[in-house]
Amino acid sequence: MGDNRLSLDNMKYKLVYIEWEDSLGGTNHWKWESEIDYKEHERHAIHVSVGFLVNETKRSVFLSSEMMRLKLIGGEPGSLIDPGSIPKSAIRKRKVLKI
């Protein structure tokens, strides 16, 4: 039987590490302007996402955390977990992972 180990070097989709910034405030209900604490709304969160880069557009990258392994090497994936999008304008750091 052949070697069935997954090789990231031969994959169509690269494994990437992305640090990105997102807003952390918001109340989702109406307030009088005088009630708003703008300092509270200045807080931002730094997210760390790791996944397969399955698509990239001018404005966004799309990561999937899992794919079916059987068709991953040398072909289209049979299935993948619904990819999340990250706006490129929010990305602080991006690196292709080598393992």
C-alpha cells in the first residue's frame, strides 16, 4: 500500500495563520447619543485564525478549518467546512504555515 500521509507541499490549498482586528463594542439597541460611551466602543479584539485558504478576492480571504482528505491531494476537495471570511483591510499578519 502507498504512502497516505498528507503533504502540505502538494496541496492546492495552503494552510495559513492570520491575525486580524475586529470591533468589540456595540449594544444592538437604540440609545440617546448622550448615553453612548465612545471610549468603550474604541476597544478592538485581535483574532487569530488558522485554516486552509480556499478562496481570495480583492477584499477578503476565506478560510476553512476542515476538508475531506480523500480528494485533497491533487484534486478538488469533496467537502469542506463552511469557510469564514476575513476582510483584507483587517489583517495585521499573514503567514503560510510549513509543517
